[in-house]
Amino acid sequence: MTKQEIIDKVNALLVEEFEIAEELLTPEALLKQDLEIDSLDFVDIVVLIDREFGFKPKAEELKTVKTLADFYTYIEQSLPR
């Protein structure tokens, strides 16, 4: 899966599942402050990542993810090979 495919899939999930406006989905957008993703949303995100990308992220790993760019990179690096 290419980086662009990851970006497209993540953005689609955020729009569909969390009703985040597409224009807010920029690489530098902060997940908590700009996109208002809270700790309960992160639980849902773990389930969505598992379903869409085939791996279950660990909570401690997600703590380092601050921006959407970080999130895309995290998924890209964590994808099963």
C-alpha cells in the first residue's frame, strides 16, 4: 500500500466515522486540538485500524502520534509486510 493510499483511506475514515470536515484534514493538523479527537475516539480508531489495515496499534505507540502526518507515517511503518 502506498503512502497516498494510506492518506486517502485514513482521511475517508475520519470524514465518515468521525464527521470531521475534509478541509481540516491537513498533514499538520493536530489530532486532539484541531480535529477534536478525544480518548474515546482513539478506542474507535484502534478498531478501525485493525479492520482497515490488518494490525492492532498499541496505546503507548499512539501516544507519540500528534499530527495527521505522524498518524499516516505510523500506519505506513506498522503495516504487516
